[in-house]
Amino acid sequence: MPNIITIKKGLTLNLKGKAEEVELAAAARGTSYALSPDDYIGFVPKVIVQPGDRVQAGDALMYHKQIPELKLTSPVSGEVVAVHRGAKRKVLSVEVKPDATIEYKHFATEGLKGMERAEVLALLLESGMFSFFKQRPYDRLANPNAEPRDIFVTANLTAPLAPKFSYLVHGREDELQLALDALTKLTSGKVYVGVGAGELTGLQGVERVEVRGPHPAGLVGVLINHTAPINKEETVWTLKATDLLVIGRFLKTGKVDYSRTIALTGSEAKETGYVKVLPGARFEEALAGRLGKKGAHERIIEGDVFTGVKVDEEHERMSLGIDQITIIPEGDDVHELFGWALPRLKEYSRSRSYFSWLMPKKEYTLDARVKGGRRAMIMSGEYDRVFPMDIYPEFLLKSIIAFNINDMEARGIYEVAPEDFSVCEFVDTSKIPLQQIVRQGLDELYKEMN
């Protein structure tokens, strides 16, 4: 019998600017590439290079102070030109000027089937591939010294304008299977893979689970909650299948090649489709002239509109885990008389304030405005209507705000991540930053428990 999960709670946000299934011209080469430890929650960096050093693609630039085996490696070969630091000498990034042709450090990845767990783990740690692994509880960089009960992979991308994994994996099924074979060696439990209806039917050695329904059906938290929920003192690891494609290519070739195909999306994108990029480059260099239509009053987002990060001076480079770029109107040039009181026949509303509910297939253009002020949380059940996990979201959020550890544990804090509350945050009439609250709660709980 196939494993099928069907959820009804959630929200499919139908936005303009979907990526057409065409391969666009590859991104331009950057003048420099950089890694930021802030992209990895829980990573405490110790830089092991200095300006003037030469590195190959795959050479370590820094390691985790508490787990020295866990390293972040260079996406290119070339000369280290700067180690950027902030207040109190905090490491912001390590910058490398690339060679004309990338030289790759070679890793011995042959004979994966005959390797033991320790050998596979050491290979992933040394190459930097382990940086793609996250753990729950706490939704942070996984600890390689703790064997996970299970490993969960999501290959069902349901976020607004998300790329189609069936397109990304086409022709690379062998690399995906190779990466999954490696995962099975890292746990004595099961490897669960959440997929869309009818997709990836040829997977071997793993538990294939079809997850059907609206977003957040594709989030790994939903997969965990509906298959094997986490209990206290248990640890599971999570990954995106798009990251597994990078890991699979590494295991196949022995080269640390972080290049990946991403979706260029959004109503304000000059062109939509799929483009090959090498992460670590600046957005303005790699995709110069290809992002916005106007060049002003637009918001460029790394990721989707629910969980993505705004591209600005503080976040000017592509992270290694990038999957999509979304470009929407900023909304700072819009001035409306009477605001929400107007009929708004062309606007979207989840609460049926407008007539958009009569046109479920209509595509909308939404801007980045909050459209309201922050106020007290209303116990109206609006979160529960879009939250498909066996958790009461309002009560869990209130226990996090109060930092009542016993109550947080009883209400499921160990199962969740900020992204699980992204749809709740979108529909929230109180305009509360729910994902930020969950992130702060998880970080404080981790400090308290460790």
C-alpha cells in the first residue's frame, strides 16, 4: 500500500510570475564569492584562512568551534581577499576572488555502498556537505555526534511560485538515489521522503510518502507530524531534496560543486524560468539587469514570499541553499484613498473580505505592505484553519512568548520550526511576527537545555 497523506488545512497562494519550464541563460560569473556563517543557525565559526591564502573549491574556510569536524568549504578556487568582521570581531563572511577556471579538491567518494556510517559522515563533514543538514528539535544545524532517530527529506515544493522538483531532478535521478543511499547509512531508523502525487515512484531503500493538499503540505514539519512525530529527547535530521542533488553530484564525482538550478519568479521579474547559478556571488553581479522590471519600488527575495529573505546590503549574496528568487512590488509608491474600505475587486483576501474567493484560479499580484498595525493576538481560530499539524498554534505561541518551558514542551515545541507558522503569519489579522517569535523561542530553549 502506498503511503499517502492528505491535508485540507493550508493555503495555496496563486501569484503571478510562475517559472516557465525553460532554461534561461546561466548567471554571470561573480568578481568574488563569500560564505557567511549566519546562514547556518548554531554555527560558531573559527576562520582557518587569511587574506592572501589560495584555496581550491572544497577547501575549508572555517570550522565549527564546538564541532571542529564540521566545516564550511569554498565554492570556488582562488585567493582569499578578506575576512569580514562586525561588532566584537564577529565573523560576517569570508570572501574569495575566483580563478578563471575552478580547480576542485578531490574527495575519495568511490565505493559508497561498502562504506560504514563513520566513513560517510566524515566525508560529508570534510567536504562541507553536512552544512545542508538540519535537526529537530530546535531547527538548527545538525549535530553529527548524535545519531538521528530518522531522517526526513522533502521533495514536494508547495510554497508560492516554488520551483517544480520534477523539473530540477529530470536526468539526475541517479544522483538523488546516490544521496539517499548515503542517508540510509547515517541512521539506524528510516529515511522518509515526502513527494508530490505520482512523483519519484522509483525511489529505493527509503519510505516514500505522498503528501497531498495545499501549502504547507510540502514542509518537512508536516511530513514529520503525520508520519513519526518527535518525542522529548529524540533527534531527527531534515533536508531539502534540492540540497540532496548537490550532495549526490558530490558523491558521484568527488568534486565540491555547489552550482544549482534555481527558479526566477515573481510578478515583477523581467523574465521567469530556471537559471543555473553558483551560490556565494552577489545578486547584482550574477543576475545584473535580469531581476526587476523597473529597478525601483520592487522587493527582491531569496526564497518564497512566506519564508524568504529580503535582498539588501545585509543580504547581498546568494546562500548555498538557494532554490528560488521572487520579485514582487514593494508597495512603497502606493497611496490609496480609504484603503481597505474600497471594494477591491482585483485584490486577494483569505477572509473573503473581497470577492477573490469567487475566482479560485485567478493569479494575483501582491506587494510587500503589511496593511495594518500590530495588535494583540485574537483567539479566533484563524491560525488553526491553515495549520495542518496536530498542534494548537495559538496556545503554543503564547507559551513561547511567556517562555513557559513546561507548557512549550507539552504543546509541541520540539516538532516545529519557524517556517511551519509562515501561513499563519500571512493570514494573521494581528500582524504579529510569528516566525520571529518561534525562532527566538527555539534559540532560548536551546540555551536553556544545553
